[in-house]
Amino acid sequence: MASNVIQKSADQRALRTFALWMGWAISAVTVFAMMSRKANVVGFIEQDQTHVTWMIVGMFMLGVAVSMIQAMKLTAEWFRAYRIESLMKDKGLAGIRNRGGGHLVDRFVDAMHMITERNGRVDVDALIDVEFSAQHRMSQFVGLLGNLMITLGLIGTVLGMTITMNGLSGALGSLGVNQHLLVEGLRSAMTGMGVAFYTTLIGSVLGGVLLRVFSWITDASVNGLQDLMLRTCIVHASADLEPSDDRNIRALDVSVQQLQSRVELLNLALRASREEMGMLREEAATMHKELGELAADDPIRKMAGGHARYALGIRPGILTRIFNRRRD
């Protein structure tokens, strides 16, 4: 009962990363909806001829997709990490079999197994940094996308101000000369101001706030996972990390126990196989008996037997006649 409670608690803790990510995703959708309602962001993105906002939104969607995939993978890693912690509490490092699976924590444990089997010294800190570096780089990639979005927002600001200055210049040149060109220049200047403000707003909010928080959530999850594995190894597997005769004896005891369990499974399989073979022999004997009884009562079989006896009775006379014909 206590082990089930502990396992449920571990499962709930393993879901923290994904729950936090989903909570911030809901917040991001809410913020974007408010921006669309208050500032008509969606309408401006659809009409943006510079396509700067399109690139910003595209980068944001890419960053969110990458962050979501990483959050799901990290959630699976947390589940497996808590399972490894539970196994190490009971049996130590030698009690965890090499899985060779796709989880980072499994590869980390397999690497420690390889080092200990070769009687080497395990540098847990360095090994953890190496195994989890890919997840850190993925989080850094999402953060880089956020920085690029801010940069694109600044570029859009400069571009919008340039469009505004050109429009105002054209409007001033047409002042008192051509009313139509004056209106077109002012419209161009207002469009440029819109590009400047909207690109700054979208880039800073989506990239500088929302996407950076997504990056922080996954990066903090990776750091927490590293801390969990480090603590598990130091507390529950410290005796297995240093080369010694005691470690070899413990590893040998675990191997013997695993061998005994496999032998027991093999004995159970052989016993079940013998029982199945006995049942098969009984079924075969019963089937043979039933077929014999059916054949004895078959009239066609009796008729065939009579014809066979008749043919055997007349066979000598037929052979004599054939021999005499050939001799003549």
C-alpha cells in the first residue's frame, strides 16, 4: 500500500513539467487573444506587406512546437527517473538491468554500468552534463528564436520608421501642389508607423516574454532532472561508484540472483511444456482410438478388404496365363 502511494506521488511530480507548460500555453493564447481584440493584431498581420510580422509569428509557432515536443519527452524522462530512483533505493546500481532504451536516464545508467563493469571510476557530474547536453541545447534553441523575434521586431521598427519618413517626405513635397499625392504620402506614413509599432509589440511580447518563458520551463526541467539523477546516484548508489572488492561482490550477488530467477522461469517453462506434451499425447491416443473405431465400422473399408482378398486369390492364375502367352 505504501509503495503504491509513493508511486502515485512520483507520477504526480513527473507531470509538473507538462502541467506548467500547458498552463503557460493557455496564458500565451489568452495574451494573444487580448492583443488581437484590443490592438487588432491579426488584422494587421493579414495586411502586412512587409511580411516581418509573418516571420515573427512563424518563428513563434516553430518555437512553441519544439518546446511542446521537448516538454513531452522530459515528462517521460521524469517518469523513468522516479522509477530508477525507486529501484536504486532497494537494490542499488547493480540491481538495475541495462535497458538500452531511448530514455536519457536509461542511457545515463547504462553508461555507469559500462564504467563499473570495467572497474573504472564514475564521474557523475561530468557524465550527467554530457548526457543531458542535447536537451539544454534544445531549450537554448527556443530561447534563440525568442531573441531573433525581438531582433526582427527592431528591424520592423526601423523599416516602419523608414517608410514613415519617406511618406512624410512625399507629403511635404506635395503640400500645396497635389492634394492626391499629399494624401498618399500621409497614408504611407501611417502605414509605416503601424509597421514600426506592431512589429515591436509582436516581437517583444511573443519572443521576449512568451517564448522565453517556454524556454525557461524546459531548461529548468532539465536542470531538475539532472539534480534528481545526481542525488539518486550519490545517496543510493555511492557504494557502487568507486572501484572496490565489495562492489564486485555486490554485482556478483545481483548477477547470481538474476540467474536464479531466470533458472526458475526456465523450470516453470519446462514444467508447463511437459504438461502440455502429456496432454498432447493423451489427445493423440484418444484420436487414434476414435479413428480406429470409425474405420472398423466403415462399409467401404470392408468392401475394399473383400476386393483385395479376391485379387490376391486370383493373382497366381493371371500370372500363369500371361507367362504362357509370352512364351508362345
